[in-house]
Amino acid sequence: MWQKSVLLCESVAAELANGADDGKGFEINHWSNKVTMDIIGIAGLGRDFNALKNSDDELIQNYEEILEPTTEKVMFFACQILGPQRLIDRLPWAVNKRMSICTSALSRICKELVVQKREAVKANADQNLDILSVLIKSNNFADEQLVDQMLTFLAAGHETTSSAFTWATHLLAIHPEIQKRLREEIQEKLPSNPWSEVDLTGLLEGLPLLNGVCNETLRLYPTVPITVRDTIRDTTLVGQPIPKGTQILLSPWAINRSPHLWGDEAQVFKPERWINPETGGPNKTGGATSNYDQLTFLHGPRSCIGQGFAMAELRCLVAAFVGAFELEMARPNEPVIPAGVVTTKPASGMWLKLKTLKAW
């Protein structure tokens, strides 16, 4: 994670040196997608897609097209929730065709990766502990099932953290005083040569402000703002009877920003709420009285199994980026509008003005 975070900074610095911003700013969300795809590729498949160096990666292009926020796609995914599927497939939408093309391409790519990995496992040429290797070695999954699993963890494992990192850069850019304090914390606690190939994930976990920034970003901008659950039996919720088969919409966005749960400053970016005032160390509650006041990763048996991985990844990315660049909004007079189809993304991209900093 740290090495890829460093490579992100080096790649962005090289682009800036070549005049990539052209005085108009640097769009960071695309690069966020690249670095998180590289990280999940290694962890999930034992394969380095090298997306940071390859701007034409087919996997990245297809995922970006599916998840690019447009009104038509928002309507399309809303219809997927409400159904019926047969009617949606017959609607004369261009998005139907494009989604079919993109999902078919992703399935093809994943099938090729599964075949290659299975051959390597059979030949005892694969000693990795990545997710796909473990699944194949278990002998519990057919290739079609493995493809389905890959499509899920590639999307969930890169797009969610990519969106979170993008929003973290925005919040730090519009709160320069917090950005300055975070940079001071990073420079004080990290080695004098933090770009060396060392594992800093454990160290980063103990940095109070870094954890506060990451947790507060995820509270204000949950990467999946709304999700759906179907009741499997008759139940009740706050005394309200709910029959079996009822579809329930859960909104982490609404819960995470509720003044009833978070007080009058529920809408305010306040990383300090995640720092213990007595010890100065990080806390895991943000001052909330219940775990259920924060639904970014959901809870219970259907909660996100990749929460720890995502948090470690986000800490690495934020620490490396803030240590390498000074961030400002390139278009401060233009509102940044949250949008997206599955994850929360800026409607027109995230355009930053970046100043490359010297290593400390």
C-alpha cells in the first residue's frame, strides 16, 4: 500500500513537471482510481496491473465508464433497485447497451485472469497469499463463481477507497489549517526518508490527526450513500411491523450527517472529534454514543469485510499525498457537487492546484 502511494505521488509530480495541469488544475479522481486498482490487484489477484504507468488499462476504462456520474446512469441504477429487470432491459436507453458492453468486457478480463491464475496454481508457480490464490487452492469454487467474486472485490476494493481519497483531498484543500497540521504530524512522526520501501501501515494507524481526517471524510462522504436490504422474516423496527420480503433502503449519508446523532456540527468537517481529548490518541467513535451512528461500512453480518483493508489503504494514500503536495482547489468559485451512481463521486471531477513539496 505504501509503495503504491509513493508511486502515485511520483507519477503525479512527473505529470505536473510536464505541465499536465496547464494552469487549469489537476483532476485527481482518475489517478485515485488508478492507484487503488493497483493496490487491490496485488492484494486480490497477486497481479500488478501497473495502472499508474499505463493510462490505457482496459479494466480501469470499463470501471470508470460504468461508475462515471451521469443523470442517465443514476436513473438506470435506481431502476435496477425498483425493477422489474425484464422491463428495464427493453427500455430504449443507450445506457443499456453500454452497460452490457462494459460488463461483458469486465467478465471477459476477469475470466482470463482466473484461467491464468489457476494454471499457475496447478504448476506450483504461484506462492502468493492473494485472495484469488486462496480461493482457487480451496477447491470450493468453479471458474464462473471465481469470476463473480473477482468482479465484486475488484469493484468494491478499488472504487470505494478511490472515492474516499478523492473527497479527503477536497476537504483538506478547503481546510488549509487542518492540512498544515496534518503535514506537521506526518513529518514529525514518519522517518526522515518516508519514501523508502518500509512498511508504515502500523505507524500510520497511531497518528491521531491522520485517523481523524480519514474517519471524518468517511463520515461526511460515505462512499456508498444508500444501500438496500430485504427482510428474510417478519420483524419490527422501532416498534414498526415489517413483513417478510419488504425492501428497506438504508442511507449512511443521512445517518452520518444527522444533527440528532452528531449535534449541531454534524455537517462540519471536524477531525478532532475522532481524537481522545484526554490521551490525545485516536478514538473509534467520533464522540457518537452508538456504533450505528456511523453506517459507512454498515454493521452486523452484512457489514463490509474489507473495512480494515480500506482504512489502512486510505491512511497510506492521504499521508503520502499530503506529505508530497500542498493542496488547493483549482476552481474555488465552482461548487463541488456530490453525485455518482453507486459510489459518491464529484459530478465534474476533483480539480486541484498542487504544489510539489521537498522531502523533509
